[in-house]
Amino acid sequence: MTFMPKKNRLNFDEVADGLVDISSVYGIKGSVLKAADILSQHLSNVYLYSFEYKSKDRRN
């Protein structure tokens, strides 16, 4: 017997796309936001544009 019942376990294949999205947001977008924040402390006009695209198609 294990600590978590089998019905509560996640299938890695089902969550892999979400994990990739989370890690890319943290690694790429987070760094860009931090850089813009640092620049804004020294420059008066700092702009950051973010283009979000949502699709019904899944990446497989």
C-alpha cells in the first residue's frame, strides 16, 4: 500500500505540456519582466509588450 491512492496519481503524459508551459514562462518571461523592472528604475520610459495567443489545437 502506498501513501497516495492510485486514483489521485497524475499521468505524466497528461501534465507534460503544462509543465513545459510553466517552465518556459518562469525561465523566459520571468527574466524579461525582471530586466524591464531593473531598467525602469534607471529609465523613465520602459515598455514591455506581451502577445498572448490561445489556440484550440494542442501541441502533440
